[in-house]
Amino acid sequence: MNKNEPGQNSINPESKEDDIDIGQLFTLIGKGFSNIFNFISTIFKTLFYWVVLFILFVRDNFAKIILAAVLGGVLGGIYQYGIKEKQYESSMTVEPNFGSALQLYKNIDYYLSLVKQDDYERLASSLGITQEEAKRITHIEAKPYSNENQVLISYKNFIKALDTNTVKLINYEDFSEELPIESYKYHIIRFVSTDKYIFSKLESPIINSIVRNVYYDKLKKTATSNLNSRKSALESSMIELDSLRSLYKKVLLAETEKEHSGTNIFMSDRASHTKEVEVFDKYMLMNEELIDVNKKLTAENEVINVVSSFNSIGMKVKTWYKNYAIMGVLGGSIFMFLFIIFKELYKLKFNFKK
């Protein structure tokens, strides 16, 4: 019988080699996953070990840590409520015009530098108060009043003056991040002092320091003059448009009283009505412009408008992270915790040397 007959089963050596290669591949993949899982398991075990070790350490030294925290809290509370002078704060919201926000921030930075340098003589002279009152001022700051609506309005006004191609290069996110302080409408000025009655004396000197600037005064006068001229022109044009509208009404009434054919009457009526609508639309547009002009005259009547003044009596500064009682609790517990750790490390080092 021939060994190469079709009925006899035969195994291809190449097929065996492919099966061996695939088997080795799956074995390597399995070992890889196993190593990864073992590595992750080791990490969790290590973390769990250190967490348990930390809990045991805290449990063994809990009384010492609590005692140190109570002692720190008591000492901090004595200083906070018995020794330290109480601080009061008050804020004023303003609306600068004609770019005067730059001068406002420059002045506030100047006042703050005088406080940091303990130059109370110059500070008292700048704010129109006594040196004793100036010594009680501990902090001054100014920041823009920012919310989403204010930023959106600023962005809308900004892109009005740009062409379409330029607008595509500046998106809202980039604009909001790079928005300069003078672009904000409202700004908040905040003073902190140990004298709760000083704040009502600060408004006039701060505002006058900006109003007395010759440059801003010229800008205000020019803007007021232009707005008044625009207002007069709009009022005159509206009077003429109103007269013209009245004339169209009279013509329309006269045409309807005449005896003409239906078609002629319809055409005359339609033409007069169309002109009257156009005049009315122009009148309403001018009326809206006049309203805007009146708003600007009110808003830009001063170089800087005071939206809300300082309170006559300041409020206590309540910032928990500056409370020495809380800081004493945290500081005492942390100090004791670190002291025990270093003590144990010193013992370990000493035993290692022996």
C-alpha cells in the first residue's frame, strides 16, 4: 500500500510550528497581565500598610496630639479675643469713566505702599485724616467687580469695532482671560482698619484725587459738550419728523375725502401710508438714540461715579483662616505630630548606631 494515498492522515510540520508560536504568544500575554495585576496589587497593599501604620500611630499618640491642639487653641484664643486689636472692614463700589480706572488703581497701590512702609504722615495727608487714624489702617485693596454678564457685555462692545476676519481670531475665552481692569464697569475699593468709624471719612479724598486730574476733567467736558450737541440735533430732527408725520396724516385724510375711483383711492392711500410708516420708524430710531444719549449724560456726568459708599460703621473682619484660635489648634496638633515623628526617628537612629 502506498504511503502517499489520499486516505491516509498526515500532519504538516509548518502547522505545528504556527500552533507553538501562537501558544507562546498567549503565554507571554498572560504573564504580562499577571505582572500588571501583581504590580497594582503591591501598590494597594503598600498604601494600605502605610494607612494602617498611620492610624496605629495616631491611636497610640492621640492623647498627646489632642492635648497639644487644646493648648494651642487656648493660647491662640487668648491672643485673638483678648490681646489682638479687632479689625473692621468696609468697601465702596465705583464706576470710573473716561479710563480713570487706571488712575484709581495707581492711587490705591500708592496708599497701600504707604501702609506697608509705615509712612503714616503721607498717608494721612493723602486721605485727609489724622496720623493716629492713618496708623489704624492695616490693608487697602481694589479689584474689579466681575461676573459673566459684565464680561459678555465687554466682549460685545469690543467686537463691535472689529471687522469680521479679526473677530474670528479672538474668541470669548481668550478675551475673558486677558481682559484688562479698565474694561470692567464697576470696581470695589476695600479698606481694613482697627477703627470702625474711619470709613466715612475716606470716600471724598479718594474720589477727589481722581476728579482733580486735569486730563480726565477735559475728557469729561468734551464728552458732555458732544452729548449735549447730539441731544439738541436729535430733538430738532424729531420735531421735524413729527411735523412731517402730521402733514402726511392731513394729506391722507384729504385724499380719502376726494371722490375718486376705488383703485386710485387705494394707490394714494397706500403711498401716503408707506411714507408715514417710514417717518414713524425714523422717529422711533431717533427716540432710542435720544434715550441712550440721556443715559450717557447721566452716567458720564462725573469722572467717577460712586455706586455704593462706605458704611458709616465698619463690619468685623471674619476670616476663619486668620483666626488665631483655629490656627492654634492646627499648629499645636501639627507641632506635636512632627515632634513625635522626629523623636521616633531619633530613637531609630540611635539604636541603629548601637
